Amino acid sequence: MTPVNFNQLYYFHMVAEHGSIARVSELLHITPQTISGQISALEDTIGAPLFTRQSRRLVPTELGHLVQRYATDIFQLGDELKAVLTQQHSQWQSFTVGITDVLPKTLVYEMLKPVLELPVKLVCREGELTSLLGELAVNKLDMVLADQPIQTGSHVKAYSHLVTESSMAVFATEQLAIELTNGFPESLTGKRFLLQGKKSLIRQKLLGWFSEMDIQPDIHAEFDDSALMLAFAQQGLGAFAAPELLSEHLKTQYNLIKVGTINRVTEQLYAISPERKLSHPAVVTLVKALRK
């Protein structure tokens, strides 16, 4: 049997709904002859009439009612598909990313730069990991950037993608860096140090490293906000640790010098998405750029 022509089926569907070729002609701005011809062609394909005339109305035959039930389902699915595609297209006009507040702002900037080259509006929301994952679960976020993967057994259905890993290094103003370079890392003992707050995973790694190396810096201040810690460091109020991959950026933008690398301490950065296979173009671009 010849495949059903969906244009013909649509004209049949409309006439069955309205009971009049003339009415459908007005609605679709198509001549009655065209509509009538298309329905006749569909009847020829099926091999049986689909309408009978009752007074001035066209009423589906028994076979016509069967065809109409299928046609209704087909075109309802088409409307649903159109709505989904419209919504998806609208969502992809923007890229909303949640950023855990413990991540270094300079690192976040470097991570998100590739997205700015795409024709999307970047929307950044900052907060604690738990609250951001809650927003991800209800589709308010496209992705979350974090310093740790989603925990096993989490009630949020999401997937962690390791996008980059960097060894940590100590940075300071040029004057302070001169004092600390010789004899590093033992030179940190007794010197002012700016430490990440208790919410940061890297804090525990740094404290473990200090203990292992028998280094006792003067923890002068602690910060949940990495931007505030950077401001203090710029004023020479202490050295601090940051991902080594930011060395050039910190030097050119903030005049902060790398004192030395912290052995065996790394910061891992994860993109957490609601899907195992990444599909949002901004997420795909971001992850590809970071993995390079």
C-alpha cells in the first residue's frame, strides 16, 4: 500500500473536525478545489470513501472515524513536538550556570571564557553546592561548577564530569614573594597566610599538607569568598594558595607572583549536569575547551 500522504491526511482531519470544505478553505486560505482534490487522493490511496454527506455537512464514514482517531493522535503529537522544540530552542538562547562560592573567581572566569564566544546569554548564579544541586534538579540551572563531584547516594539525579585538574601553588605580592622564595616551602612557617574557608575542599588538603611538611604558617585570615581573599593578598596581607594554571593570569592581572608549587595537592574541577551525555551546546563547548 502506498504510504499515507500527511498533507492529504491533514486536510481530511480538518474537514472531519469542521464538517465543511468551505470552512476549512477559509481557515487555511486554500481553495476548496485543492482541499477536495487532496481528500479524493487520500480516498484513492485507502480504496474507500471517508465521508458521507448529511444535509450540508460532511460526516466521516465508519472507516473515516477510524482514520480520524489516528489523525488526531498524529497531529497532537506533532503539536507536542513543536512545543518541546520551541522550549528547547528558547532554553538554548541562554546558559545558566551555578558556581559554588568556594571556587576561585579568577578560575571561574577562565573556565567560562569559551562560552562568551557562543551566541548565548550567560547567566551566573553563586551559592553553596547543596542549594545549587537543588536548582539543577528542577531545571533552573543548565550546569553546576564545583570543586567536588556529586556524592554517591545523592537524591539529585545528576552526573559529574571531571573537566580539569591543577596542582596548587603559593602566590604573594612581589615583595612578600622575595621573602618566601628562598627555602620554600619551609619559609612559610610563621608567615602570614590567607586560607580558604571551611566549606572549601581544598582547605582540608592544604592543612594536611602543612601537617605533613611540618609547616606552621600564621593563618592570618580565612575566606569563603575567593575574590575577597585575592583583594587581601593584593595588599600584601599574606600569601595564599591557588591553582597553578592561574599563574600567568594572577601575575598580569593582579601583580601576584608564584612563590612555589605545593607538591601532591591538586584542585579538581567538575561540571555537574542533569544528563550523562552532554547536549547543551554551551556545556559541550565549555567541557571540550577545559579538557584541552
